[in-house]
Amino acid sequence: MEEISRKGLFWDDGGLDIEPRWATEPDVAAIKGECLRTLGIRDPDDCTVKFLTAGAFNKIYLVEPQGQRNLIMRVSLPVDPRYKTAGEVATLRWIRRSTTIPVPEVIAYRDSSDNATGYEWILMELMPGTSVYSVWRKMSLTAKKSLAEQVAGYQAQLFKAAQDAVAFQKIGTLSDINDENTDTTPHRIVSRLFFWGQHFNFDVPRGPFHSSYDWLNTCISIIVKEQHTAIEEAGDEDEREDAKFQLRIAEKLRTLLPKIFPAIQNPQERTVLYHDDLSLSNMLVDNNGAIVAVIDWEFVSAIPLWAATEMPKFLCGPQREEEPNRDIYADESPEDADEYRKSTKDSEILDNEGKDELFWIHMMEYDQTQLRKAYAERMRQLVPGWYSQVADSNLRNDFLGAVDRCAYGWFLKGIDRWIDMIERGEFHRLDDVLDPTILI
């Protein structure tokens, strides 16, 4: 495998899981210098740059050039050098060409650390609007349904655009990394599972994958390799037994894999872009509640059509048909309010309106239950045979969910039970098997 430097990144294993960290803090003066050169600004006083916020893999800076629109620069950790940045740029540009989904315009980018900042970066348009997360509790159910239908319209556009693009027959992250004038196609996949910690150095295929079988088999191979390493490096017998159990579940998934996904497929599967982290924080709305921007496309890939039948992330949650009666819930105590503020980031603090947090949890579940119906109905109207596609995809999506959970060591006993049920011909949804309140 080609040796690729991840200089500037280290992994902190001091918590429950390893986390990516910056070896050196990006220098604001160097960032400003890159902006001045890129925008052709000679007088440094004609442009200001300041830190705005940070995510797990990026630091974001507000760029305010005099007489021009405001921009942001996203400086990125080299978790998957070159491919992560190039993939996001290719994805944003393809979406702008092929759909009406409002995504930021890329002004310039560097998919190498060979620049004054020492890191890869993307300079892009600052999108207008307010995050849906911050206004969700104030929105009416009608407005929320309209938003869900708008998201369905965007997903339907992605389905149609992918069907019209002959190149969308592979699983991977879009890239025009070799020549910006060539057609954008799925390339090497950029995914947390593939680059997380030691996974980056595993000798496994990285795409583009020609079938669901090849993709999922590689995902399972990563889990297997990690657990073999964990067994060898275990500090005590408990750690060793935990790794052996996780390894056993991964091997059972590998055995089940060809029974659900054919190893050889002709014609090739069609694939489609799917934003698998479409949270309330990644959508911006105007004062009327209409979406004006969809952001955070950094790990979005072309995936099989069956995988894109899943509900968007912001609509996923437990079923709750009956609207919660506000009056029967406890009021928030001063102590609870203080604890909530201490444990929550400033940008994520919401007005609880004096009610206990349980009320808001149940309200969210009720909203999601109603909005899933609105989303599905709109998709039925826009995508022929949508309900059939969803029904035909349930088992495959559950298998993908089992692989995802196995990779992170979640619900292993429940996954084990689900696999045994499927092998016996008992087809229950994975979430139902994992939910202790549902008797199966």
C-alpha cells in the first residue's frame, strides 16, 4: 500500500475511544496569507480572518474580504490525506451541477499539507440561514412536515441524477482527483471505518467497490483485523475475551454475508449519493423555515440504492404516535437547568421552557414519527416504486446496521441473537431485536 503521511494528526487514546487530535494548532496568520493569495488581495487590512468553530476533524475560520461576500475556510486534519478533501470538493461541485440542493460553492482548495498552514483546506461560500437544530422547538408541525418533504425532494433529485449518470455503478467517494476536467466518478471510499486509527494502515481494498458484497466484506475484514490485533495486545483476560467475542460476531456476519448479497452481480448495482449525517445541525433555514443550505458533505459517498432507502438521520428515532401532553410532565428544577447548561455546549443549548428534558425527548419522538410518514409519502410521489424499494431493502439495511454496530462494539449480544434468527428464517428488524422493550 502506498505510504501516505498523516503529519499533523495524532490519536488520543486517553478516553473510552481513541480521538483525532491536532499535533499543532493551525496558525491564523498563515490561514490569512493563504486567503490573501487565493483572493488576490494585496492589502492585509482588506481582509479579516478569525476562528469560528471546530468539529471532530476540522477547524473553521470566518473570512471577511472587504467588498466581497464572506467565506469560510475549513482547515482539516489529515485523517485520509488528499482523498477526504478532494472527495468533498468533487461531491459539492457535482451536486451544484446536477441538482438544485443548496450547497456551498467551493472557491479554492488544497488537498495537500504543502502550503503555509501545514494542513489541507477548503475555502468556500459562507451559507446563509440558521441551523434547524436551534429553531426546531419553535417550529410548528406543519413547518416541520414541509421541511421533511423538502429533504425528500432533494433525495429524489439525487436518485434521478445518479440514474442519469452512467458512472454511478460503483461504491465509493466521488473524485476528480486526477483531472478536474474529467467526469466525476466514485473512487476510493472516504469513511470513518476505513481511516479510524490503525484502520488507515490495514491492507484492505479501499474502492471503488463493484458490489455491496465487496464493500461489506471489506468492512468486516477491518473489524476482524482490529480484533486480532486487540487479542494480541490485550492487557488482561477480560479485554482478550471481549475482543474474541467481537471477532466471533464479525465472523458470523461474514458467514451470513453471501446469503444476503451475491458475490457476483450482473448488471452492476446502481449507486447514489446519500448524506448519512443529515442531522438538524447540518441544515440551515430562513425565517420561514425553508431550507437554504445543506452542509457537511465531507464523508458522503455513492452507496447502493438499497442503502439510500434509509430515513435521513434527523428522522430516525423510536416510534411515538400519541402527542405528549405537556401538562403531565414535571417542570424543570433549577438544579436540572444548571446541570443542563454545564453539560451542554453553548452552541447546543436550547430553551427547555421550564419543562423536564423527558418532555422534549418524547416530543422529538412524536415529531419524528409523524415526519417519517410525510417523508415517505413524498418519496413515493417522486420516486416510482419507492415503498417496494424500501420493503425490499429492509434485510440488507439491517445487515449494514449490524456491521456498523459490530465495528464499534455496540449491542454485540443483540446482533448475535439477530444473526441466529435470520439463519433460522425468522426475519425480525434489527432495531426490534436490540430494543429490550420489544418481546420477540
